[in-house]
Amino acid sequence: MSYRAYHFALRMALLVYPIPRPQCFHSDEFAIWLNQLKAQNIQHLLIVTDDALLKLGVPKALIDLLNDNGIKTTVFSEILPDPDINEIEQGYLAYLANHCQGIVAIGGGSVIDAAKLIGVRIAKPKVPLPKLKGLFKVLRRLPSLTAVPTTAGTGSETTVAAVASNRQGNEKFAIADYCLAPKFALLMPELTKGLPASITATTAMDALTHAIEAYIGINGTQFTNTQSLKACKLIFDNLPLVLQTPHDVAIRANLLNASFFAGEAFTRTSVGYVHAIAHQLGAKYHVAHGLANAVLLDVVLLEFGDVVEHKLAEIADYCELSNLQDNSQRKAARVIEQIQKLKQSANIPSRLSEIRTSDIKDLALAAQLEAHPDYPVPAFWSLRRFEKVLGAISEA
């Protein structure tokens, strides 16, 4: 009962203090975005990306457009997955040394998180990042931040949190504050055309997990429910197509939109048990987050059973997966079947060889501790149910 009171309080707080929404632009709206930058008198931008994307030339087109329109750029590409506080510090120093006036992040979730945290260092230069971990400790405006996602899945371009690592201290921590929300999101599907099919699929499944967990949780609002449903339909319709025609920019644009919508939803509702378990698999075995979510999603929904039947039936109706004669149970089953079809078409496994039987109890406990009380799940699970799900996806 106390958990539900906590969830209710969070929901009410969001109604009183709504999370800011980034202004979203698409490739054909570059001029509008550029005018927004010029209106802020921004003449020099720090471009945050990673070395792999830089070598592939992914940021080049956008950098050239900025330079051609009179905005100078400094590129900082020393970002690794799970960005370390030392990498963020180097980005902060590059910003200062080049007298930058704003930040553009071109990359996946790690790059966008790093850009947010560079902004935090600029906003609070006297406070080390580890001292800002947790909620609402920044409380200062960051430099103008534009997020340009190169994967369609994390939704980081909409979120108010960022994760940093301290590799020397073997620590990972999150900083969350409304001021971390990017001011702008620039969705450029042409930047995602070169993604391997496996990354395209698992990041899309990450977005689908965001949308479904936001929808079945108890803290949904009319806005988040609408965004979740739109994301689900876009992913169900477009993921099979992009695997067949990977260079179709219109299909890629639909998946970027889906990721953005799902990000707007889960940022306001939080996530659920799929994420709670996936985070442990990432921490213990370094299983990619999107892959872990994809493996878990249908298994967790099946374990919830009747509790989520009505919500899944609504998803089935909206996504046109159901027939007129279907009852609620059959509609819910169709959603799970569609998830399984997506996994099969993308060669996503149903089990993970990394999971050791001897680890299952510890993984289950860690997942439960992460989820309770923070995640407004449809029903609370005992430790045994976490263990059951982990056993179901283990090859051991």
C-alpha cells in the first residue's frame, strides 16, 4: 500500500510540475532549428559524438550545414559506452577552451547522456558529478542542448536523466533533473541508414518496451497513453519493413518518431520489471540493454497474465492486431504473438547463454530492489516470480 501511495504522489507531482518537452524538428526543418540557435545568439557549438561515428562520417553532413550557415563547431568524440566522469570532464574542458555557447549530441544514448553531463559540469562547475547523483540536485539551466539520435530506441533525446560511470571506482550512477531535458531534438533518419540490422532491431525493441511498460503501468495519463500507443503502432508496422528495406528513409523516420514518442511516455510514467531485470543483466554480464529488453518483454508480459490483459487488448485494437470476434484475452495474446514474431524476424534469441543458474537468486533480488518502490508496475511480484522469469530466459 505504501508503494502505491508513493506512486500516486509521483503522479500528482508531475501534474503540478510537468516535465519539459524538447522542441522536435525533422531533417526538412533544419532551417527552423538553425533560426532557433541564432535567436539565442549561438555562434559556436560543441559537437559531442563518439569515435566510431566520427570515423564513419556520420556527423559530417550536419557539421557542414552548421558551418555553411555561419556557426562554428568543435568536435569532441572521446565518448565510450557508459561514459566515464573523466571523458565528461574532457568534454567540459573542450567546451570552455573553445568558448562554445551550446552543445549538439550526435549519437546513441551514451553520447546524449555524456552531452547532458557536460552541460551539468558547465552549469555547476564547482560540484563534482558524483555529488549530484540522484534527484533534483542540479537546479540550474544548462547550455542549449540539441540531441540528434543515431539509433531509434533509447529515447534519451526526451529524458531528464543521464547515467555516468566512474570506472576507477567501479561505480555507475544517475543524475536526474528537469534541466537535463534537451532543448531541441533533431530527428534525421538518414543518419540511421547504416545501422546493422541487429542494432536496428534491438533498439526498436527497446523503444517498444518503453511504450508498453509506460502503458501497462499505473501512472499513465492521457498524454502518455497516446504517445505509447502511437509508438507501439509505428514499431509494429515499421520494424518488419526496415529489416527488409534498411535504406528506406521514410521507414527509418517512423522508427525515430516511435522512439521519441515512447521516450516522452516513459519519462513521465517510469518503466517496469522488464527494465529492472534487464539492468541487472547489463551490469552482471554486459548484455546490451536493447537485447535484454527484447528477450524479456514477452516473457514478463506472459508472467503478468490477466493483470495486463485489458491494457494489452487496448494496444491490440489501436495497432490493428485484433479481429472483431476476439475477446480481451485473445487480443492480449495477439500483442505477445506479434512481439515474438518481431523477435523471430530479427533473429533475437529467446534465451541468453550468459545467465548462470548460480546467479539467478542474486539477479532476482537486485531487480526487485531496483523496481520497488520506484516503478509503478501493474502488480507487485514476489522474489520467486523474478527467479521464474530469469530461469525462463536462461540456457542453463
